[in-house]
Amino acid sequence: MTVATLIRTFTETESSAINTLNLATLPMVQISYQSNPDKVYTYEAAPDFSDLLVEMISTEDLEGQSVGSTVARAIRSGDLKEVQV
């Protein structure tokens, strides 16, 4: 049985925008950005997007996928909705 990674910290080489993705409490997603890694934003993820995020952070090699662009598109499209905590 394979256990999915639920928290991943990215180096600036892996993502110039995203510092940490925490999926431990899906559908709630916690994101910190490279520009201010101490500030954590909480989003509610659509089910299909949750699956994509789990797959993305479980992959060693992102194969040209931009984590920051993926998150930004999801926020614009409503697949990630910010939750005020």
C-alpha cells in the first residue's frame, strides 16, 4: 500500500512561488509562499483539484509543471477558494 505525501516544502529551484503545500486536512489546503514562508493561507479545494494536488506533491520530478502557476490558475478559476481563519 502506497501512502500519499500530504505535506511538501519546495526549494526555490522547484518553485519560485510556493514554499509549502499542506494537504493533511483536505479539502482544506494550507499554502505558504516563498515571499513570506511564515504566513500561511488556507483554501478550500474542489475535489478534482485536491486529487491533482496530491498527485503533484507526491511526484519527485515535477516534469516542467509549475506549482505556482497551477495554484494561481486554481485560485482564479475557483478550484481553490480562500478561507478566512
